[in-house]
Amino acid sequence: MTVDKKPIRFGHTEGHTDICFDDTGNYIVTCGSDGDVRVWEGLDDDDPKSISVGEKAYSAALKGSKLVTAASNNTIQVHTFPEGAPDGILTRFTTNANHVVFNDSGTHVAAGSSDFMIKIVDVSDSSQQKTLRGHDAPVLSIAFDPKDVYLASSSCDGSVVVWNISDQVRVTTWKLLQKSSDVSNAKSICRLSWQPCSGKLLAVPVDQAVHLYERDSWKEIGKLTDDFIKQAVNVVCWSPCGKFLAVGCVGGLLTVWNVENQECLEREKHEKGYTVCGLAWHPKGDQLGYTDTEGCLGLLEGLSAGSVTSSKLPSSREVKDYDDLFDDDDDDGVLEDHLSEKQSPSKRPFIEDDDDDDLMPSLGRSRHRGAILDDEENSLDVASVKPEMEKEAGENYKHGPVEPPGRLSYDGPLPTPRQKPFQSGSTPAHLMHRFLVWNSVGIVRGYNDEQDNAIDIEFHDTSVHHSMHLTNNLSHTLADMSQEAVLLACESTDELASKLHCLHFSSWDTNKEWMVDLPKGEDVQVVCLGQGWAAAATNAMLVRVFSIGGVQKEIFSLPGSVVCMAGHGEQLLVAFHRGTGFDGDQSLGVLLLQLGKKKRQILNGEPLPLSRKSYLAWLGFSAEGTPFTVDSEGIVRMLNRSLGNTWTPVCNTNEHCKGKSDHYWVVGIHENPQQLRCIPCKGSRYPPTLPRPAVAILPFNLPYCQVTTEKGQMEELFGRSVLFHKHLDFLEASGYEIDETAKNQAQKEQQELLMKMFALSCKLERDFRCVELAELMPHNVVTLAIRYASRTKRMSLAQRLSELALEKAAELASSCVEEEEEVEEEQEDFRTQLNAGYSRTATEWSRHQNRIQQQPSREKEQANVVEEEEEEEEGGGGEVEVDDEACMENKKSLHKLFNKAGNSTEQSPKISLMSSREGRVNPFKVSATVKPSGLSTGQTRSTNILDNMVKSAKKMAAPVSQTSDKQKSPVLKPLMPKPRSKTQATLFKVSTNKNANKSIDDKEKEVLKMETAVPSPEDTENRKPRTGFQLWLEENRNSIVMDHTDMDEADIIKEGMSRFRLLSTEDRMSWTEKAKRGRAEDPTELKKRKRTEGEEKDQVNGSQADEAPKKKKIVDASAKLSAFAFNKD
Amino acid sequence: MDPSEVEFLAEKEMVTIIPNFSLDKVYLIGGELGPFNPGLPVDVPLWLAINLKQRQKCRIVPPEWMDVEKLEVIREQERKEDTFTPIPSPYYMELTKLLLNHASDNIPKADEIRTLVKDTWDTRIAKLRLSADSFVSQQEVHAKLDNLTLMEINTIGTFFTDSLNNLFKIRANLQPRGESTMSQEY
């Protein structure tokens, strides 16, 4: 078909216009914002007749000799046609009507008004009125059903409603459109249209598509889309024959479709690109008149010869024709699928792309959920009818070769449109009143309406700065704020470059702001502020970093286009597109940079996890500086730095929503106290600026299993507590001052939880689990656990736990040793390896310190531990020959030693830890004790490794090196006892140091304390079975005293211990044997049990004899314990 | 009781404010308040809220019931029923008065709310007068009045009890003349 596009001509002044043809087709009638209705006798009519109907005419309708207009005086007037004489007023509204239409027979007029009402008036008797109420916003357009049963209307509230005229009730409602506050703000005036004659289809313009709904079933049976349609469809109009649909778009595109095969017959561009707002077919169907928002009138002639012929056919035939069309293809009754099926599936995603793009200008889709569901249903249908479709493929091609056959068969994953860049905590840019940003510092609001284009900056804490009001001359659309500055940015316009505008209010000089122009063609997309710096990401995939005073600093390229950016302190977090996501998923990557003095990249563009089919909705830092993300499904994730920078989901905000379409809009996150600050939005994703939304606080919840049970609850609490206190470690590591009390409190809380979980597992008789839990506990809590276990008569558990306690003590000790040796040997050249582990051990160590500090009574226990370890030594020493594996590993470590003597100090504790974790039972074990070999081998090995330490020899006390000469065994090197004794010494030192704030003068005190600590085992010796060491010591004491006359008691014992360890295994065994014989009174009792009992006795004795604070502590501990017991039983 | 005393009692009611300053917990005799974080809602007694508001240290979040739609429902309910309907807050009148006087800029549609609350109040007071009237005229000995707020009781309490006393005295003086018949009447 050939179309003749006539040149447009001016008809009215700028503003909304409407057009219609008279019944004969001789006249074109237009109305416009100049308040005139013009009657044209064709486009070339130089002197159209003007009828003045008011100040402005919004809409006109013509039927027979009656011309009905909606004018600015809020009335619906009737004029005679073509004379133009006033013929009375049909009805009035409280504000102007937006659209007025005649029904087919011309008996009734319907009008929709900005006062949300629709009135249907009998033309002959204007007292016969029907009012349709139910829209919540101005009515945009209305359409009479040709059969006069229904009336369709669209409104600014986003809904399209079909009403039953006689009952004045809603038949169906679709939430299709974007909400707007007024007709002038609506993206599209959404002129609907019923298919003439049959009224079988209702065409509704929805964004860039036209949806076709079927009468009575009200199902969407198809969608007309075209790649050329880039902007919203404004007007649709059926040809009189009902076969063709003319579509007028914002931006001036006119298309004509053959609805039967969804073929786009004609695409015409408005010559000036004005928005088409009025569209009318000539009654003969060969001409299409249109008007635009600039008051111009145009005409397309020679449309579709076919349509001319068909329009001549009787209308009944027409309907049949249409039915046939559906029936012959598809006898299975999947009528409603048919149209969508015809539409090429490969084309669909692009359509949806456009939809989405348009609807989520800055922050994702604000589209109504229902519509999304609709879409999904529809696409599902397409999938289900797929095989059928392929069968019929040939047939389809006959109808219209829309797509090449190759594309039709593709059914793999489809790419997702990329989400647009956005600013965290902002509402979409198309809103007139919006939040440019809402974060933990304050709020930046933007107003952009007729009277005002302004920005309001408000601080939560008015002590930071008072609120500010700026006129937004540059039309800034991006903003971020920190305690130091407010950063604004605008995109480039035709004349002006994209600008970055910083209000640096904390500056101490008089220039409180600076501005930077970006290079031509580069637009700011996201901005953020950190401490002392500002950053802007641009569409050139660059991130530009400025100092807060405006100095340009770093500049780097991003691996993909930016999505969002956030700053905190010295950290910069950037989310960007790594690639194209498929099937609704986004493919985002994340960068985390440290911008301070030591610049480094922490996250190197790793994929950012998001929920299925969701997009990023918020990205930022908690107040403590941990990165967090929120996706559109409401899942909040935090970066877990201790688990290799993984992301852990910590909250699902949608779980807290009452309604399905409610959302929470996150504005800030705090880790201590655990708060997710967000704004509840009823029925939307974003809050309105007015009334001022209130912040709500949501709790965090790790998605653990079975959180309804006590076990699950406690596990969740513990896991969360651990996770949410990681920031302390991070802050400490990055050199910030941290709140020690908060840290201690957190540890206490975690220990309590562990203890509760332990008690629960005890009650459930899950001993293995108990041990697992105990492994998580620090040493002093393990002792509590042991007491709990022994009190509840779970001896085997208590025994295992005590082994664990020993292990922990050893670990603690070795970390002390490490620490010291590292300090001493710092200058030596093995730094690479050491440095890797250094920071970690340091933090672990400090943690231990804290724990030690918590229980001064530990000193006493230490004394016991000394004995314990002695016993182990014996057992372990005996085993060396038996345990092959241990030997092997010994060799290995020896080998290592030769290579790098220094390293072994670093590694030995780790090895011992590893092997002890194995916890295997040694079948060859001969010792009387029932310990798992893993533990003892670990001990042995570590001592052996330490034996071979030549390096630390210099630290050894001179007397010890002397004794080395007396060594019988050539294998055992002199250093072997050293770490042990040293361990003890350091342990003592640690506790005292802590107590006395690490002053060196306290060495004397330390000695004193040791004296109080050491005699206690001696006091209880008569009650307590002696160990081999004690027996040995008694005999050899004199010799030691002779060697070193100046020694005090503690040193003698130390010295004794070191010497004892230097004895050969056989010797030691024999001493142990002696000791055993000595305590053969109750052989059935387990040794461990005795120890724990003895320990308790010890403590009782000690507390009676010793000073008050110790006593108090013990009471505290047992009180705590009994509290657990009470709770659990 | 004086109305000002009733108001004083009402000032203990908790309201939500959004402070624009930061302050740790405050320990008072009546309990601890806070901590105050800028931008985060926190519950404080009315007296403190008003004090802070006057110093422009906070925004007051109106109570949930202080909403035109909800109050309209309450007013309609109050008009429809003969008895007193339950009221959302025992100090609704005092709260409304204080909040609207001091923080009307934080309360959307303050004027409408004022009218609505006043309407409800008037209706209730009218009911109260009516029932007092019938109480006296029918010479009832006791009456049960549910859902009355302290302020409402206070408006009529002293006057009513005094009048009843006086009435009793008058009647007692009347008694000697028609002793037997009157006593039977009671």
C-alpha cells in the first residue's frame, strides 16, 4: 500500500488537541487549547470554520449534528454541527473533563474528568446521568463499547477499568500504566479503543506496546509491539472496518497494524517529531487524521486498499472473518494464546526490555506486580504451546513473514536487559518530588514542578549542619551526602557539560563549594562520598576520584558500566555490569578499593550474588564500614570478610511486609546495635516525599534451618553475633580505635550462647556435638563446660573436654611463644612467610589475652595444667616410637627445619593443631591413659620440633644450656624443655601483665603470684596422687638448689621441669610407674575425673586461703554455671 | 481535679519523636529514655517531646490514631451509638491539644484533626450530660459509665457529685412531710 503523507499544517496554538471526522467524512473537526473547534473541509481548507467553546477545549466528539466538547469551564457542551450554535450544557464536573466520546448510536455521551469521575449522559435528556466512581486519580481516556454494554477507561492511578454501564460497576481492572498525579504529568494519555462493530477487542496503549484484551474473558490475547516504537504509545484508534489499528506515539511515530496477523503495515514519522495526541480514521478508512501537542494537523492518505474494500463489506461479515481467522489456525481452543503465540518469541524479550527500561529509569521497575505476573503467565503459555507452534510454523509464515525462521526456533536462555545505574537511597528520577538520596547522614529532596525546581538538603543530626535549600538551576539528578560535604551532579545537556557540584560545608575557609565540568560526552552516572574524598562514575566507564577539596586524584577504568557506588571512610565499593545476565538475572561484579594511605584492591570484580531474577536495589556500607547489598527481592547481604570475602544473606525484608506489593526501602544499616533502617512503603517500592515517611527498624535474621527450635535459634543467634562483630576485627586490623567494651560484651554474649548450646546438647545426649561446640569455645569457657559435664555426670564427655582444654592451652601457649619469637627474630630473613600469618596470630592472640583477663582464677588452673602436661609428656614420650605417622611427620618437620630453621617456630603450633584435630585413637597405644593419640603425637611433635630449634637457644637461660651437657639422649636437643617452661612462664606473665596493664615492673608481682600459685599443688599433695615429676623433683631438688643457690621456689620448679623433660623416655616412664604405684588406691577411677575433682578441691582450698577477689571469681563462675543448669533442667 | 492536673498526667503518655541530635541513654526516675539517634524514631513521654520540639530538637510523629480517616470512623461510631465507645487513647483530648498546639507542622491535616477530635469530644460530653440528666430525673441510685476518659470524668465529676449532695439535702428536707410514702419510693 502506498501512503501519501500530507504536509502538516497549524490548526491551533500549542497544547493538547483532539480530532474527529464527521459521519460523512467531509469535515475534519479539531479542537485545541486555544478554546476553538475548527471545522476543516479537508486539509487544504484555508479558511476553516471556528467555533469558540471556551478558554480551552480538551476534547471533542461529533455525531450527526451534535458536536460535544469538553471545555475548561468544567462543562460538557453541545453545539450544533456544522453551524456551531450552542445547544446547551450536558453535564458539569468539579474540574475539567479530559475526554469526551459518543457511543456508536449517538444517544449517549461519556466524559471522564480530572475529578476522578466518569459520567454518561443521555444526549436527548441530560437529566439521565450515570456516574462511574472508582478511579483514584484523574481519568485520562474513556471508550464506549460499540454494543453499549461496557465502557473502558484509563486513569492516572495506573489502572485501566472496564465498567458495566447499566449497573455502573467495575467489570475488570488492570493495573497497567505508570501512576502519575495529573494528566499533564502522565507519560501517555492512553486513548483506548474498542474494536468497532463487534467490540471484540479492546486496544490499550501500555508504554511502547498496545495490549489487546478480549471482550468478556478480559484476557490479554496479544500485544502489538514494534522495534521502531521507542517512546510511549499515546493514542490508538481502530479503523472503521476493525481490521487495522492506528497507533500514535509520543515523539511523533505513527504506525498502522493489521491486527489479524500483527503485522505492522505502516510506519510514519511525524515530520517535526511532535507527540501525536489525536487520531481519527476517515469513515471510509482510507485516511487517517492526526493532531499533535503543538497544535498541528496532519493527514495520511491512501491507507490500505484492502481496508477500503473490507470497509465496504457488511459488518457482520467482518466479525465472522475475524473469528475464522482464529479458528482455522487453532482448533484446540487456545484462543487467547494465539496472538501472543504468533508474535515471535525471540522478539518478546526485547519488548520486555523496552518496558523495563522505560519503567525503571533509575531504580528498577515500578511496574505493578500484577502486570509482571501477567507477563510471566503469558510467556509461560508461549512456552507450553511451543511444540504446537512449531507444527504450525509453516502456516504462520503464510500470514506474515515477520521473522526469519531461524530465530523462531531459538528457545534457549534470553538475555536480561541491564539494570540502569542508580544512586543508593534515591527514588526514580521521573518523579516530580523525589529523594535524591536518603542515607544515615541526611536527606536530599528534589522538587521539579512548574513553580519550583529546587533541592532541599536536610541533616538528621542538625549539629552536622543546618538544612539548606538550593534552587536547582543545573537540574541535578544525583546526590550523595556525608558528614563533610554534599555532592550533587547533573547530566550533560545540549549546551552544558555534565557537572559535579560539591558543597563542602565542613571546609574551614570561606569557599564552601566547588564545581567540576566533565569532558564533553561524558556523563556522571553515579556519585559517592567517602571520608576526605568524592568519587564519580561516568558513562565512559571511568571512576574519577577527587579530594573533598576538589583536587583530582585517582582515575581508573571500570571493567563494565557502573550500576552503583558507595563510599565509607577510605573504602570505595563499586558495582558494575560484568556481562549480560540471562533469564531475568543480572550479572554484576563488585570492586572494593581502599583509598587511604595504603591503596589496594580488596575485591577485584568478583561476581556479586543476587537473588534469582532480581536486580540490585541498594548498595552501601554499614555505619561500621562493612559492605552490604540489598536486591529487589528484599534480600540483604553482607560481606563476610572472615570467609574469604563472601556474601552472607542476613535479612529478608519482604518477610516483614504485610502486603504482597509492600516493600521496604533501605536507608541505612548498623551492625552495633544490629539495625536495618528502612522505610515501609505500602503498595510501592519507593516512599513519597510527603507525608514525610517514618523510618522503621528491622532485625537481622540469618536464614538458618529450623529456627523455630531452641537449637536453631541459638545457632542463629551465635552465628549472627559472630558475623556482626567481624567489623571489630576489621577496624582493628585497619588501625582504627575500637570499643573494647563492645568487643568484650560480644565475646561474653557469644560464650554464653555457646555454653547454652552446650548445655542443650548435653541434655540431648549429643556428646560429639558437645565437643564440637567446645572446640569453638575459648579455653576458660571450656573449663566451665568441663565442670558442667562432670556435674551432670557425663564423665566421658568431661574427659574429652579436658583433653580439648589442654589442646587449647597448648595452642595458647604456642601462640605466646610464636609471638615472642617473632618479636625477637624479627630482623631475620623469613619475613614473607611470617608476615602472612602475622596479623592473624596477632588478633587471635589478643583475643586470648582478653579471655585470660576475664578469669584471674585461672592461675590456679594453670598450675594444674602444668601437672597435666607433665603427665601427657610421659604418655607422649612413650609413644614416639610406636606412632609411625608421627615419626614420618617428625621427619618432615625436621627436614623443614634444615631448610629454614626460623619457619618451624611459625609452623609447629599449626601442625600440632592439625594433627590433634584428627583425634584418632591409636591402636598401638600402651600408655595407661585413655587419650587419643592425635593429641599426644601433636604434643610430642611440637616439642620435638622445638627441640631442634637452634635459633631460640640464645633465649634460653644459661643454667638450662648447662644441663644440656648432661643429656643422655643425643636426639633430644637442649632446647626441648624450653618452650614448655617458657609457656608456663608466659602464661603467668600474660595474666599478670593484663591485670597490671603490662608494666614491666610487675615482674616482681608475677613472681609473688607464682609463689602463691605453686604452693597450692603442694598443699594438696597429700590428698592428691603425685605425679612422676613430683616424685622426681623431690629427689632431685637438692641438686638443683645446689646448682643455683640464688633461685626461688618457682624457678626451682621450672628448672626441675626442664630437667625432667630432658630425661630419657625410659627414665620418665619409670618415674611415672612409681607414681602410679603410689596412687593405686582407686584404679577404677579415671585419671581425668580425679583431676577435675582435685581441681575443684584446689579451688575451694585456694579460695579459702587466698585473697578475696579470687574467691569472688570462683563464686561467680559457679553461679553462672548453676544458672545454666537451672535453665536447662 | 484541675484540668491542668489531668493534662499533667497525660504528659506521661509516650509519643514517638524523630530527634535531630544524638544522645546516649538518659536515666530518669521514671525509667530510661533513648538512646537518641538522629533520624531514628524513639519513644519519649509527651512532656519531653514537647520540650524538645519547642527547642527544635525533634519532629513529633503523630500517634497512629491521629489520622483523619480513623478519627472520622471514631466520630461516626460515637454519633451512632448511645453509649460511650472505646477511644484509642485515654488522653486523646489532652494529646490532641498539646500536639496540635506545639507540633502542628509535624501533623498532616492538623486542622481537620482538631475539628474531628472536638466533634468527638462534644458528642461524648453531650452524652454525658444527657445521662446525668436522666440519672437525676429518674432518681437512679447508681449508673455505669464505661470508656470515659479522665478528662471527661473530670469535667462533670465535681459538679455532679456536689449537685447530687445538694439534691439529697433538699429531698431530705422534704422528707418529714411525706415520710412513709417517700421512703417507699426510694
